[in-house]
Amino acid sequence: MTVASVDRAFRLLRAVEAGANTVSTLSSETGLALATTARLLNTLEQIGALSRADKRYRIGPAIGELAGQAVAYDLVALATSHLSELVALTNETAGVAEAVGHNTFHLAQLTAERDVTVKDWTGTRVPVHHGAIGFVVMAHWSDGQIDNYLDGPLEQLTPKTVTDPDTIRRRIDQIRRRGWIWTIDEYASGVATAAAPIRDRHGASVGSLHVFGPSYRFPTGDGQADAVGSALAERARAISAVLGWNENKRRAAEGATRG
């Protein structure tokens, strides 16, 4: 494939991502000849970079897999300084997880130097309803996605894992209002977790920033729960901003819609 062909392929991919989805509209958007557009689209479909249904194209699974790897790398790089700050703030363990379908995948964690700490969950995949780390991901699913997930079987990992759909929906509403949540003993007995969502430029939750520690000492009873929640939300918003998410633009758009 020539350099020119690579450039044209990327122009088509960007046009599909922007919303064009037929041969004619993609030809018009990219300025490529109709025959060239059709030939390149066929090649991109064959290698999985695009998929097609009813003569309409969308980004394919191969691009999704590559993007997922890039997001995972970016999340660790973007979160590192925030993890250090959260450990200093709480004297507990801070971590970052990636959203992978109906699960979260623990990418990295940083642990305070204490005699008793939580285990290292790096590399662990966990269903989203198993505590705060997954709930903040669910909070930015569509209502239809939430309903579909809650209609399925919900495994109970510990005696305190919440599997009641109405309770989970109330928690999702809480996260949408204030931007963070605490859960205790729901993923692992004896562990308290606070989490906030990391969002991409479309507003989707691509992961979570979280802090956890032994529930017998964390959080303390001196207002630490609210302070940690607010700190997590602030730092998660900072990471989200780098990924293109702008809270002010969202509010402006919602206000214009209501007006």
C-alpha cells in the first residue's frame, strides 16, 4: 500500500467517525473519487477497520481493539501523578481501571507504606456491579444499556454485593448528581472503595479513578468520605479534560436544549 493510500484510508476512517456512513457521502466528505472510495472501503471492511450493515459503514472491531489498548496506556500515564496525590491525601491505596464491556479492568495501583494494606488487584477483571469502581462506569451508560445489564444475572461476590436493580439504579442517580460514590465490602470483604468516572470526549465512561483501604479504618469519621469523594471527582475531571471531555460545554448544550 502506498503512502497516498494510507492517507486516503485515514481520511475515510475520520469521516466515518464524524458521521458519514455511505459510499456517496464518504466520497463527498473526503473529496475522493467514488470508485476509489468504494475500493478503499472494501479493503478497510475486509481487515476489520470498518464494518457494514444496510450499505452503511461504521468503525470496525479492529479499530476498537487498537483504541482500547491506546486508552489503557493513556489512562495509566495520565493518572500517575493523580494517584500519587491521592495516596498522599488518604494514606491508602489509589488505582485506575479501564472500562471493558461489562467489566472493569484494573490497570495500575499505588499503595501507601503501611503495615496493613489492600491486595494488588492490577490485572483483575471485575463485573461492573461489584462496587464503586464499576458503578461509576455504569453511571454514564444509556438507560437502555443499564436496563439490559440489570435484566441479566447479577453475581453476588460477597454477602454485601448489591444485586437489586432498583438499588443499583439509585446509586447510578447518585453518581450522576455528585460525581463519585463509596461502597464497602461489596467487591472484597473488609475493603472500602471510593471512585469517580473518567470520561472521554463523547462523555462515555472509559474508566475510573479510585481509592481503597481496609474498611475498619477507611474512611475515618471526620468528614473524610466527602473530602475523598470530592478529591477523586476533581482529579477524574482533570484526566477527562485531557481526553476531550468538557463539563462546561455539556452544561451549555443541556441549557440550550431546555431553552
